[in-house]
Amino acid sequence: MKRVVKIGGRAQGDSRLPAALAAALAAAATPPTGGFLCVVHGGGDEVTNLQQRLGLHSAFIGGRRVTSVEDLEIVRMVLSGASNKRIVAQLISQGVNAVGISGEDASLFTARITDPAMGRVGGHVTVNAALIQHLVQGGFVPVISPLARDAEDRAGAGLNVNGDDAAAALAAALAADELVLVADVPGVLEAGAVIPTIDESMAQRLISSGVAAGGMAAKLDAALTALRGGTKVVRISGLDGISDSSAGTRIVLSSPQA
């Protein structure tokens, strides 16, 4: 099974994470599937904390971080530095042959600015899938920070990419069997309960009504993008969803009754 797992910043602090990812890798690679696991991670809380220590402020639009030129350097330091290497170290301690890379490396992710109000934030993400294929064929587990090279800047300036958007683009490019967007809640909630399945029209209703707001709205948008790109299954779940295929909220394009 080919799987992409996106880990939010808060989930990274859970002591169960390394073992859960190691077990998911073992399951994905078990014959006859011969699959692989790719990890994309965020780290928004750490970015915000460092901004505050430096006397800067965070701003978000639609659950995505507004990123100035100065902010981009902080994002690089936190995501491609501290967060990435911490996850890699945790996985190696579990016997996983993990390698940490940035989306800027070898132009893994290329994007363009789609909303100037967001600053140095990239959309319309394209993926150098060959790099990932080389790594997984060599027996490595890629752990990827969501930055990208700017497709419209000849000097190749960097762009911040929402982690869910990066994971969705990667899953589509790899024709992944499953994308799991790990959140700090057990799934998409309505009145405190997990919604088992959400189709495209329901997703739009939840976003427009404010039931799914901020980061969850961004996750729903990313889930639909991955499905439209050819990813077979997308779930939004808590940490247990990495190993439990029934956990969380399953996103589908058409009504489950259709």
C-alpha cells in the first residue's frame, strides 16, 4: 500500500507517534503489497512560538499562515530544521530508515503565489515524484517539510506551503492508496461527534457554515484536492488513524448514498 501521512504540529508531541509510524511502515511494506510510507509534517505552533519570542505576530487566512519574507526564514528554521530532524531522529530510534528533506530540495515541491495577501505562500503545488520514488526504492522513508521553490522566481526563492496542501499534492502525484491527515481531534466534528463520511457538498456546507473552520477547513480543501488528483482514500483522524483504517472521517467526492 502506498500511503502518505501528514502529521500536524501538535500530534508531533505525542509519545506514541514514532511507534505508530513505524508500525504503519511495516504494514505498508508487507508482501505482497510492497508499498511505502511518506511523511509530511507541519509545526505551526513552534513557528508561532518562535515568532512571539522574536516580537513578531502570526496571522492566518482560511486556516493558512500569512508569511512575510522575514516569516519565511522562521518557517525554514523550524520546519526544515528543528521539527524535521526531531521526527527523523524519533523514527531512526524505532529502526526506520528515515531521511529528512525539505520540499525545496531538488525542487520536490514547486508552487506559485496565488493570493498576494498571503505573502510568501505557495499554491498550485507540483511535485517532483521521481525524487520520492528514488528514495523509497532505496529503502528510505521520506520525512518532508512543506516548503517549495517559487516557480515564477528565476532565482528560486522559497515559499511556505500549508502542510495539508503539500501532502495532498504529494499523494496525488504518487497515486497514493491513502492519505491520512492527522489532526489534534479524532476527525471532523459536528456537535461534538465525529462525522464518519463527508462528501464534497457536505464539506462545502461545513466550511461555509463555520462548523469546519480554520485548520479543519484547510484539511477538507486539501482532502478534496487529493481525491480529485487520483488519491484513492483520504481520512482526517487523530493519531490512532495511522494504524486504524476505520478511525476518523473519510472524505469522498460523491455522496455515499449515490
